[in-house]
Amino acid sequence: MGATSHQAGAAGRAPTVDRPSSVRNVVLVGHTGAGKTTLVEALALTAGAVNRAGRVEDGTAVSDYDDIEHRQQRSVQLSLVPVEWGGIKINLLDTPGYADFVGELRAGLRAADAALFVVSSSDGIDGATRMVWDECAAVGMPRAIVITHLEAARADYAQMTTVCGESFGAEDPDAVIPLYLPLYGPRGQDGHAPVVGLLGLLSRRVYDYTSGERVERDPEPDELALISDARSRLIEGIIAESEDESLMDRYLGGEDIDVKTLVDDLERAVARGTFHPVLMAAPAADGARQGLGTVELLELVTGGFPTPLERAAVPVTAPDGADRPAVTCDPDGPLVAEVVKTSSDPYVGRVSLVRVFSGTLRPEETVHVSGHGLADRGHEDHDVDERIGALTSPFGKQQRTLTQVIAGDLACVAKLTRAETGDTLSSKDRPLLMEPWPMPDPLLPLAIEAHSKADEDKLSQGLARLVAEDPTMRLEQNPHTHQVVLWCLGEAHQDVALERLRTRYGVQVDPVPHKVSLRETFGSAAAGRGRHVKQSGGHGQFAICEIEVEPLPPGSGIEFVDKVVGGAVPRQFIPSVEKGVRAQAARGVAAGYPLVDVRVTLVDGKAHSVDSSDAAFQTAGALALREAAADARIHLLEPVAELAVLVPDEYVGPVMSDLAGRRGRVVGTEQAGPGRTRIRAEIPEIEIGRYAVELRSVSHGTGRFTRAYARHEPMPPQIAEKVREQAEKGS
């Protein structure tokens, strides 16, 4: 590769395609700070899509143009940057590297046909990036590696290529090999030699970027020696993946395999996902038109990455679950498109980024929107017809109008008021549904309250629009604690949610401490007498009742038993006593938490022929329960969660120690694939409010967990006492 040149796309024009073979969909993956957005801007500059300042026509950045991204200095959402190279449209999908925005990453993986793993030469490869690599390997997604930050003082390209081979080549180390070596310039005063060009291992040519333009030349003798040493391993790696079984024998027999044969085999192996070339790239120097390695990278993408036609057929069903034939990438086939991202524009309204898998999408046509099965997160299922608005190609903040979007391409759709991320768009006459991609569970709670009455009026609508954009967020209105809770993936995710509420939807909210649904129960049997007698002229109030309370097994709820004899409490007032008891139980008898798992027996009482009433006996029932509680041991019950923590084997010890420090009980461990262990534990929910953040720290970003409610059980006395003291201070 690197032996040909291509015409760059014209700036200011939206790349258009009329056949799927002219499209490449590429997602950029890597940790925060690896240089994904900088690389996208460098590729856009080389392709002629932006000016030398990395700006589009309106002066805005081509990527990370969102106000929140400007303020936080990091990507927080998936962005699409289409460029053109050699007549091929390349849809570059820039994803956030921070773990809190993994939902955006998964959307990018869904929309792409190949992945570029961006690795910083100074920072290395983190565990989360390795996990994404394994996910791509599991589905056979083609991958290449780009090493960035070559200008860093401690950058070591040779060492980093070795690290890439060790990290990404577990199954086949010979499948992760560099295509180029760095050409170093003179050392500066700091002793650092900058990378000024590339040594092409296949072409045996030098690509010198010293002038700011890519200049191709023959290698010097010392450069040729460097190329020859590394070229043999690359050729052996390519031949090992070749479909021509005779090629290895010919090579070992001393035949000089021609470059075209090697390049063709390399491109086929990359497209199959069995060979993963390592390249390098750097942004253009001041005044330069091309960044180092960007031409070579664009050539790899257009020549080595697969077209949408090579993607496996997509399984679909009817919205009612009935089987339907899988669809292929055919512009003339049935329409099947998927919303991979939803955002709101203050002027346009809701904008949906869609990937068309089959058929052709046209503006102003009516499509069927099929739901996505995330109702538990506040995202309702959909099964409606909608008329779409304009089709556009995004570029920075610009939206360039398109006349159609064919199978294999991506575009933005306006005016889809009901469609949300993960929904399927299909023909209204032949509705179809794609299975949604897996989304991580949001496990970090954020309880919020409206800042003012004006904010309270707008809160419901603002929250609905917020969760419509982000399927990794779950909205909960807890019936037990009466809190509004946003479940997020991490603290950065929470910060972005609050800022979007304020800036996009004009809703100011205040975070408040998240409450866990505690309960109360009797630890021993007790009796109580409720006496409500008042006389203030006219009809008074008179009701007396006596009850006995006994604890019941967990899960029994509240039982009410009538054992009154002789009509001491008239029959019509017995339901009133029960109503008062249950109302008091709901309010709690010790720390203000609902009372559960007791049997309340009404044994005696007194009534007055004139002054007794329904209200009087309700009050007496409540008083009786409170008096019984005063003479009994009251246990506070806390919810216990079943936790399943998945971590690499090397972190099993630290994670189990951390769980033990949280009053957790490990109930078992099991192998969950090569080098990974699943730890099962039971742990009080009050101890895992921030576990989504803390597990990330303990496991260096590699741990995952799920949680499920198990039961309520008594809280330790010393902790229960603190809770009671806090309840008294708050009352």
C-alpha cells in the first residue's frame, strides 16, 4: 500500500454515492486522549474537506463541535464526519473514549463495517480498549491499528507495535504487524528525533512529509536496510492469510512475490478480519496540507476495509415477532434503516442519525417506526407511521441536503418526533424490526429535584426528551422514596445529563442524596391501645381500640385480623381501624419507613353511639400501632442486591476484598471465558450506590457488574441507629 495517489474530495460539498460499493463505514475506537478526534480532523484535511485550521465553511470544528464538548475538552457523543477519497465516501464515526459514554461507542460499532483502533504511543492500551477489541473479534469485524502522539518525548513506535501485538494478537501474533516504519528527522536540542515520514515495507519506498506535502522517493541504503529487516515478517504474515496456498511455498523457495499480489492479499485479509495492520498518523504541521500517514490510512480504508455489500445479511422480524427473511445491502430491497443516534437541535428539533441497511430512504416519505424494547428504561416501544423530513449529511454544525440515502450509507433525518435510538425505520406497507444492539445497564443513581416552580413545570418534558436521546439512561420515579432518579453510567454521564437539561431544555435541577428503599418491621410481639376521645361542643370524637402485633416471615406484607367479640367495636368501624393501621404502617413507626411483615390483630375496643365515626377509628388504629411500636424492638430492613461482577482474573482478589469491606457476602465464583471470572455476591444496596464508579477504579476500567433485588433483611444495629438519628434530624 502507499504506491498510488488519490483525488481528494472537494471542500464544502457533501460526498454522494449511488452504489454501496462506494461507501466505507469506519468507527474510531480508543481511550480518552488517544487522539481519535485529532485523527478525524487530520483525515478530513487530507481529504480536502476542511481548511488548514481544521474548520468547515462556517468556521466550526468538524468534530467535537457540541458546546458541552468544548467546555469539557473531550468527546461525549458519537459524531459522523463524511469525507471522500478516490471516489469513495468514507463515513468516519468518532466515538467518545471515556467509559461513561460507552453507549455512543456501541452505536458507532453498530453503524460501522470496520474499526480503527487509535493507540497513543505515550499512553499505551487500556483494559477497556482490549475488551472492545475482543468484542469486534467475536463478530469478525475488520480492524486496523493507528499509533498516534509520535511527537511525545517518550514515544517509542517499535515498542508500541510490540505492545499492540501482545494486546491485540493473542490468538495470532503474526496477524498484527506494521505496514510502515517511521522516518526520523534530525534530533532537536531536547534530544528527540521527530518522525518526518514513513518507510513503506511493501512498496520499498519512502514517503517524506518534511515539506508539509507527501513526497515519494527511493530509500537511501541505510533506509533500505531497515525496510528489508521488517519486510520479511510482514510478507510472511500476509502470505499466511492468503487464499493462494502455493504462495508460501513460492516465497520460501526464494521467489520475489510481486507487490500487487501482496497488496491484494493484504486487502482481502483485512476485509475478512483476519489481518490487522499497524499504521501511524500525526496531524499536519502549521501550514501543511497533509498530516503524516493520513494518505496511507485513507488508502487502507478505501482499499482494505470492506464495503457494506460484504456485511452479513441482517436478521429482521415483523413488529409482532413473526419471521421475515434477512435483508441484504440492496438499494432496491425492502427499506430497513436503524436510528443509531438521536439528538436535539434548538432550530431543527429532533435529528436522527440513521444507517440504511437495505432499500433507499427518500425525503418526505412516510415510514414505519418500530420500537426497541427498552420500556424498562423509560423508552416506550413504538409501532407507528411517521413522515420524515429532510435528509442531510452532517459536517460539523452544517447539514448538507441529500436527495436520497441508499443501502450502506448513513445520514441525518429530521422531524422524526417519535423515533428514538435503536428504532427501526421500514416501509409502512411492510413493517420490519431489527433486534436492538446490547446496551450497558445504567447503575449509578442521580436523584434530582426541580430548582424552582418554573423548573418543576418543565421537568417532565425535559427528562422525557433527555432519555429519548440516550438509551443508556434510565428514568425512575421511585414509588417508595418518592424521588425522581436518573440512572447513569458514571459521574461524567451525570454531569452531561444535568448540563443538557439546563442548556438544551431550560430546566435547572438540583442533585439530592439518593435514598434507598428501607423498611421497618417488628422484632418481637407487642400490644397497643389507641384512644382518640375529644369533646368540643356538638358531636365529639370517640374511638378506642386495642391491638396485638406479631412479626411475620419476610415477604408477608401487612395482615389485619379481626378478633373482636361482643360488638365492642361496631362492625362498620372495623374497616376504619384497618385503614388507620395500614396508613400508619405506610408512614412508618420508628424512622419514617414503611412497616412490613407483621400481623395486626384487633382484639377489643369501645365506641360511642353518637361521637364514634370512621375518622375517629382511623385515628385510633394509627395511635394503637404507634403505641405498640414504642414497646417493641423495631428492626430497620435494608434491601439486599444480588451482584454479578465480571473481571479479569488478575483483579479477582482486589474486587473480593472490596466487596467484603462493603458488608458483601461472596456466594460463588465461576470462569466466564478465557482469563475472566464472574463473582457472585449478596450486598446491601446502601453500600453500592457509587459502585459503578468504584469498581472501575478497583479493576482499572475492566470490571462490569449487574445487580438485581434479592430481599430486605435486618440492618446491623449500629448502622440502623445512625439512620434513625438522621431521620430525627430531618423531621
